[in-house]
Amino acid sequence: MPDDPEFVERLRAGDKEACALCVREHSTNIYNLALKLTGDPVAAEDVLQETFLSAFKAIRRFEGRSQLSTWLYRIAHNAALMRLRKRQVETVSLDEPAENDEGIPEPRDALRADWSANPEEVLLSDEMRQAMDAAVASLSETLRSVFVLRDINGLSTAQTAEVLGLSEEAVKSRLLRARLALREQLAAYVTRRR
């Protein structure tokens, strides 16, 4: 119903019931996207509010070429990025060697870590979820956006490309880089737990 053209017309007409249904239907996903992108619950709440305010103000310009949910994701993504740009998050290059505790550069070979240590126990632990959240938060803005939309929120490659204004090939490339970076960080976590 929320992606139905008649529903969009109700939104354009300012139907309060339709607006409330739209918020109920999409709030959780928009909030989760904003939380994963910003890493801050307060900022995620702000992004959620900004998303719906912007969407309802601009609903007359929604042309229906994409799904309403995809359009809302794009608005939320842009609002989250604006908040992140204000904070200037530091990023780390995957091409550069990592430094150990003594500041000595060493190659990023964590991809070869042994994952055989009771994976169910490790993956189900709160500690592992925290490590995963931290790893996602450490991704660059461009990689994190693709990963969150595609792998966490479950959008298709085409929908992710549309939300981010990228080609599908660029989405696939960034998603691969994000997954490799996460794998490297989580492999280091699993190795440290032994």
C-alpha cells in the first residue's frame, strides 16, 4: 500500500492518515539506516525527523519513477551524510599498511585468519555484535552507505544504486570493498579472542 500510486496521491493531498501510515511503515528502516550511517542514536532521530519533514514538503515533486521507500532512503541517506560531513569523520585507507601497537607498519593480512573457533558462539555474542557495529562504523562514508543499504537494509543492487545515484557496477565494487574491509577487521577480532 505505501508504494501504491493512490497512496502517493493521498500524501500529495495532505491526507493525515496517509502521512501517519507512511511514517509507521518506514520509520524503523529509516532510523536503522541513519543509526548505521551516523553511529549516533540522537543524530539518527534527527535524520528520521528531517527525512519525513523533507519528504512531505517535497512530495509534489516525487515523480513515482522509483518506489516511495527508495525515495525516502535517498532523503535519509543525504540527511545522514550532511550530519557526517559536519563531524568530519577520519577514514583509513585499506591500501596502506596497518600499524601495530609500537607504530611499526605491517601488512593487512588478517584476511587469512583462522575462523574455525566455534563460529556460532562467536557470532551470537554481544561482543561480536559490538565488534561488527564498530567495524561498520569505521568504514568510509561511501563504503558504509553501500553496505548498510545493500546488506543490512536488504535493498537490491539496483535500488541501492538509485538511492546513492551510482551505477550498479559502482555499487558492486564498493560493496566488495566494504565486505573485505569488514572481513579483515572481524578476522582481527576473532584472532584476538583466541
